[in-house]
Amino acid sequence: MTRMTRGKLDLDPATVKQARALARKAGRPIVTMAKKHTTVAVERATLRLAGLEGADAEGTPWVNRLMDVVRADTGLEHGVALPVWDALVRGEADDLSTLAQKASAGSVTFRLPEGKDAERARKASRTQVGRGIKRIDARRVERDRLIKRFGDAPRKPWIYLIVATGDIHEDIPQAQQAAREGADIIAVIRSTGQSLLDYVPEGATREGFAGTYATQENFRLMRAALDESSKELGRYVRLTNYASGLCMPEIAALAGLERLDMMLNDSMYGILFRDINPIRTFVDQRFSRQVHARAGIIINTGEDNYLTTADAVDAAHTVTTSQLLNEYFAKEAGLEDWQLGLGHAFEIDPEVPDSFRLELAHAMLARDLFPNAPLKWMPPTRHMTGDVFRGYLLDGFFNLVGALTGQGILLVGMMTEAVVTPWLSDRDLALQNVRYVMNAAGNLHQDFRPEPDGFIANRARQVLGESIDLMGQILDHEHGLLDAIADGTFGLMKRPQDAGRGLDGVAKKSSAYYNPASELLEEK
């Protein structure tokens, strides 16, 4: 439970409590709906947790091949576990890999077992999937041990820096050098369009578009490289990737298995900005967040994206609303406050009068609403013009907001951001900017307190009030949040629940449905 506090803005605790109650009321039907459905990605994630890896000669993962055959034979609504482990118990194959290959060749027919056969399949699947969950548990313990051994970042906020060459073997030396220059978190940006692939590529990849493919082998290689850097530098260097898109649950499982530390994982990003079906997204995100909770992974949400399409002043309350919803969905799935890297962005047009005061008001509102969360602020992009001097100054203002509000995770802004792909020299200058502001400001957030009835405090209260009004409007819809999303409430994107990519990969669970991964994660 988030501790109630008036904070520096002296927010009315009753108003804050009302906001959370409305978010809970709006989110609860979504959770109920998610529990009643499954998706092909949830079922494939279950197979991955059971140890199924690899791909056929065409590069199609065996989890996809096996899932497709099971679905054709028995349907998606019963889940993959009972048909698959029934086949294994019956001796159709010695292991999952062989079974997938035989199924792909058309030499296995699956059935939905009943009675004692179903019980045997249920027990066998729980045992094998349980080994994958135990591996995730072991990787979490390993992280804690390495942090104790190497030491942690000596100060907050953690400095978050991106690499994105498209080639994992080029990413690695860049990531290691970024760590030497002061980065605490390395984010490997995912190749453009991967979120729309309904499979996870296999192996180490050498080609990507504005990023590098998220694969299990790429995760393993980068994690090993950053462990070397952690030993060299005497502090644990964290690794981030993206659990979003059509394979969100699978990528979350792979992240847990390979000891990633943070994952971008927003409840509505895929719906709004990738036109992925809302039901598919909410089902997948709940499972993925249960995995993240178990793995001790910090999630980063994507509210910053709303401000790339909507005005950052007029739409400020939609960000607060999304943060409150993300908090509810995350905690319902088992995540704790320290794992909630809730998002925002420094995207107000600098020509707007008092733009810095407005940015500070929004940042302080998030800090006071979520006092125990490691908030992640995003640097300016929308109003970067190519004037590198102006951009460098804007990034300095952004860094100062982070210092004034005690942000937990600070993504390093580049003065050439959103204009050209930044050079290594741009990164070095950007890190100098961060170091200067953070060193000069010190613990300024301990001293800074706005006037109780001044511009900043009043603006924060206004945004919170508008967020409460918006959630009331959401609840006035017949189907609540799903209708609000369809109406374009967030980011001006209209996404109906009966459309969007991935809808054909969703099914309502039957009375015979069983998933050992969900069962084990729910128990925890």
C-alpha cells in the first residue's frame, strides 16, 4: 500500500485517496476480464518457462510451431499445458523439443485429456514449468548477491543511457563504454517494428532498424558483458529492454530467465501507439507483470508517449490518470512500490510562459503521489529543433527538474535527440551535463519547497483535480476504460476493443483451462 503523505505540495489526503479509489474502480473490470482470457503469447511464454527453445530452419520458434498445432487440434481456450503434457505422458515424444518438431511435421495429434489423464498432464506440466519459475527465482537471488559483491550505484537518480546499433556485437562495447562514463542503466533499444512481430526471433542478431532485436541470446550476451563491467567498475550495472507488443509475456519470461533488471512495460502503450488489440494487451500485460514481480524486475511505464501526440499542458491530467492506473494494475499483479518506474516527460513547449514552473509542478505532483516509486522522467524530444546549444540548455533544465524532485531514474537527454542519431561525442557531452547538474544541485530537493498557495502547488492541484474528473468520465462509459480508450481519451488515439492487431490470438478460457505458470505466479 502506498503510504499516504501530504508531501511538499500539501495535497489533500482525501483527494489523493479518491484518485486512487477511482483508478481501482476503473481498473478492476479490466483485471476481471484479463483473468477470464488467455492469448497465444501467454501460452507460448508458458512453454518457454518449461524450457522450450530454438527455432526451425526458417527461423520460426518451436514455441510458435507447437502452439499452432495444439491450437488447430484442441483450440486456444483450454490452454496449451494439458494437451502438450498429455502427449508427453502418453509417450508421443521424450521432451518438448522433440514433440514440437514432430508436431510441426504433422506426426502428432493433440487432444484435451479428461479425468486421470488430465490430472497426470496437469501434474507433469506444473513440475516442468515450476523449474523455469525456480530459475527466475535463482536469477533474482543472483542479482542481489552481485549487488552486494560489486556494490550499487552510489547515488540517485540512476543514470539511464541508450545503445541502439542494431548489432548486438556492436552494442556490447558501446554499452560497456557508457558504463565507464557513468551510466548506471543500459537500455538496449528494440528494433523498430519488433512489437508487431508475433514471435520472438532466435539467437544473436547483427541487423536491426534503429535498434537491436530482443532475443534470449542477445539478453544473455549483454547481461554477461555488463557483469564484466560491474566487476571492473565496482558497481552493479543494470540492463533494460522492452516487454511490450505482441510477445510481451514471452519477452518478460526471457528477461526473468536471463536476469534483466528493468523492462519497459506499460499497460496501454501497445494499444494506443501500435494498434494492438486492447483485450490482448491487458491480458498479456497482467501475465508479464506477474513475471516481473517474481523476477524482481523494475518496470518503466510509457506515459511520456502521450505528450508526443497531445499538448503537454492540456493533456497533463491524462498522464496522471495513466500513472494511477499503471500503479493499480502493477500492484494487483504483485509489483511493489520500488518496482514502479512510472513515466512522464519534459515536453512542454519552451516558448510557453512559465514552462519550467509547469514542468516542475507536474514532476512534483508525480513525486508526491508516488513517494516510494523510482519515477522515470524522459528528456525533451518534441521541441528539439536542431539548435544544439538550445537543446543542451533544455536538457540541463530537464536534469534540474530531476534534481529538484528526487527522481529515481534519469534518462540522459541528447542535444541532437529526435533530429539525428546521436554520435558518441553527443553522449559524452550529455553525460557531462547530467554530472554537472547533479553535482552542483546536490541534495537540493531536500531544501526546495514551493509556496503552499503559489503557482506550482496550485497547478499540481489543478492537474490532480482534472485527473479525478477524467476518471469519473471513464466510469460513466458503459464499458468503462475500454470505451474510454476507444473514444481517444489517451494520446488522442481511438482504439476499439473489437479491433487491432493480435485480436485473433485471444480466447476466453473454457472451464477446462489450465496454465501452470499462472497458477504458480498467482500463488506467490
